[in-house]
Amino acid sequence: MNDNQVSAHSQQDVEEAIKALSDADWFRFEKAAQFQVFCYSQIEADDLLNETFIRVLDDIRHWTLGVPFTVFFYNAMRSIAHEWRKDEKERPDTLEVDLPSSPGW
């Protein structure tokens, strides 16, 4: 391992941490997801939670050693929400007048 690499938990550690989450942890994640997507019509809290779990379980997001899982997961969720908000801002709005007209409409 070189100086640029950071030690991360194994996928087994991640799976065990997810299984060990309490109802209170889930509730806090749901509230945090709702907060992260507030005011963004194209983003749903459940979508953000699901995407975060997918990226964590697919080892796209790496849980650094020494960081509590709940902190890691919240930060991953916040980062993904930021990424989505940035994409939404960069995407031009499409108005109904911009759509091609169709005969019979």
C-alpha cells in the first residue's frame, strides 16, 4: 500500500455494520435523506438512500478505518446528494414549449 491509499473496511465489515443498524439509525438516515433532498423536485429521499446503499455495497464508496459506519454512511449520502444537485443545476430546464409538437395532441 502506498501513501495515497487509505485503509478501508472489508465488504464483510460493511455488510455486518448494515445488519447491526438499529431502528433509530434507520430513522436518522431517513430524516437525513429528506433533509439532503429538500427543495429538489427531481430527487426523492428513498432514491438517495437506495443509491447510497448500492454504492456502499458495490464498494464504490469505501468505509475508512476508524470512522464510525453511521458517519461514513451519512457523508456518502451527503456527497451523492451534492453530486445529484450539481447535475440538476447543470441540466437545462425543459419547458412544454420546448417539446416537439405531435399531431393529434
